[in-house]
Amino acid sequence: MHVFITGGTGYLGSALLRQRPGQPWVLWASYFSGAPALPGVEWVRLDIRDAKAVEATLARFRPAVVVHTAYSKADPEALEAITVQGSAHVAQACARLGARLIHLSTDQVFDGERPPYAESALPNPITPYGRAKLQAERRVQAILPEATLVRTSLIWGLNPVDVTSQMVLEIADGKRAGGLFVDEYRSFVFVEDLAQALWELVSLDLQGLLHLGGAEVLSRLEFGRLIAPLHGRDPARLPAQRRADFPEPRPANCALDSALARSLLQTRLRGVREVLQGLGPIRQQP
């Protein structure tokens, strides 16, 4: 099996490559900035904003499956050029090659008013990122109707920690102002579980939407107070914040109904408490 992963140096892309299958799988991965540190993978620098470069790169490697994890949420220009247009470029190249595409999307395509959300739920994003990801989904489906579109939630991990966990630690250490939302709920998913589930999907001929969310729905504050002690921090140092305190609208509860995934996959998408059970403190770099 020949597999190409976009965004191979990103948080999810890196986890996928750490879990990469052995022979006879052949893996390639792209990066945009930063020298890749993981050996055993053939790397290529790729800017997915460049349609011709995407087509030439995939034509060179001719993968059977492309797992598209690359995205940006930095600003409106990047959302359009990378998250929307870049995804379309990847889908177009896959269509020309006859490659299967697994496209990563988000729970933020929903407005958070009627959880939990199954694959049949109608999207209604209220954030710029959610709107861009929904546009990307629709572009991909229009170009490549047989693509697999995976919606997931906030991805967290331990080594290295994810951006949400890093924010928790910085707030607990007094290095960052603000608090954690007490009234915003997500299906936090452990990055190693998500990566394993995606590798299963690579081998399955599944088309259309699939939700991959963790089994436990938590507020950001609940998540922070669960993981803070694991990293040697005092959870009492994490103040509560409400969505109303934030200047832009945010979805209240984007919990994903992942029943379909449970029926199809052997990988269990565990809740945060289950992952943390039995783990000891993690030594952090100062």
C-alpha cells in the first residue's frame, strides 16, 4: 500500500507517521516549514496553495491513498488559500490519479445548539474556521464524491502535548492570561487513538462522512482540570471563562455522535478519563 500524508509535520500528521505500518507499506509525507525529524519516511516540501505543485508531487509518488491533514486557521486569507483552496487542489490531484482521499474536517461545522451530531446532521458553522472547513468539505465532495470525510474534535496528546494542553499549562503557570470555557463542550479525542483509527480507514473502502470523536464530552475547563495534575499543575489555578466573555460567537456543544465509527472500526476512541487512568505525572521541560 502506497500512502501519502499531507501535513506530515503537524500534530496529527506526526502521530500518523509515528504509528506507521511496516512493510510492505510505502509512506510519503509533505511538510511546508521546519525540517522533518522522523526517519523512515520519504519527505517532500509542498505548498498546497500551488495546484500545479500538488498535482506534480502526487503524480510523482502515485499513492493509492492520500490522508489530507494539512490546514491553517491563522487568518481569513490562510483559511481560504490553504484550508479551502488547498483541499480542493489535493482532491483534484487525487481525482486525476484515481487515488483515494481521506480528508480531515472538524466538529466546528456545527453551531453547537443540537448535540450530539451524527453524520446526517445539517452543518451550520458560526466561526470562520468552521465555515472554511465546511467549504473545504463541499469542494472535496464536488470534485471527488467517493472521498472519505472525517470530522473530528479537539485533538489532545501527551508526548508532545497539544496546543490546548499547552494553553492549560501556561494558564496554570501564570504565563498566559484568561481562563478556560466552562460552557463550551467538545468530544476531545486522544491523538494516538485518532491516528490508529485513520490507519484502519486507509484499509477500508468507505465513502462519505464519518465522525471520529472521543467517548467523553467535556468542557474546556473540565479537560484542563483533568490534565493539569498529570503535568504537575494545580487545577485550582485554572479560572473559568464563559463564551459570552469572548468577542466572537462560539458553538456551545459540538459533541459528535461517533456510533457509526464504533460499528466499523476496531479502534476505540477513548474518553479523556480512560486515557489518563493509570498514568503517572509527566515531567515537563521548564
